Amino acid sequence: MSAVYRLPRSVLDQTFAHFRGCGLGRRECQVLWVSPWEAPDTITKAVHPEHEAHVGGFVLDDHWLNDFWCSLAQENLGVRIRCTHTPARRSTRRPTMPIP
């Protein structure tokens, strides 16, 4: 079963701004969409984790992650969706068959 979420335009704009600013189209990046437990279907903010990004992925900062879990509990929020940006990988190999 799929859930339907309400997503304010501002949260979507913040998400793409994080992806453009952090990954620069070359490194993987992550944004978490959170909402209150009283209204789990209404996303209220985009959270950009502190992390070390590189071409093959990213590593979350341990201290940030611990603080984040505590803030979720204090603010009565839950993570609903994990958005990731993975840069396109271009193959240097030519395909042997055309794409139909």
C-alpha cells in the first residue's frame, strides 16, 4: 500500500536547493522529509543531514545523527521519506546493441 503525502512547494524547493548546493550534480546527497506524528501525511520540512559526500555515496556524521534522533523525539516528528540524489554515471563503454 502506498501512502499519499502533502508536500508544500517550499519543501520541494528546499530539497532541490540542497541537492544543487551539496552534490553539485557530481556527488551523492540525501534529504529527509519529516512530518509531525499528529499529521504524518503532511511533510513539514526538508532536513539535510551533515555528511561527507563523494562520488560513490555519502557517510552521515555520527554526532549529527544522534542529535537528529533526539530532536525528532523532542519535536514529535518522524522521518517519512528519504530523498537521494545520485549523479548519473556515464559509461565509457559503447553498447553492443542499440536501445530499442
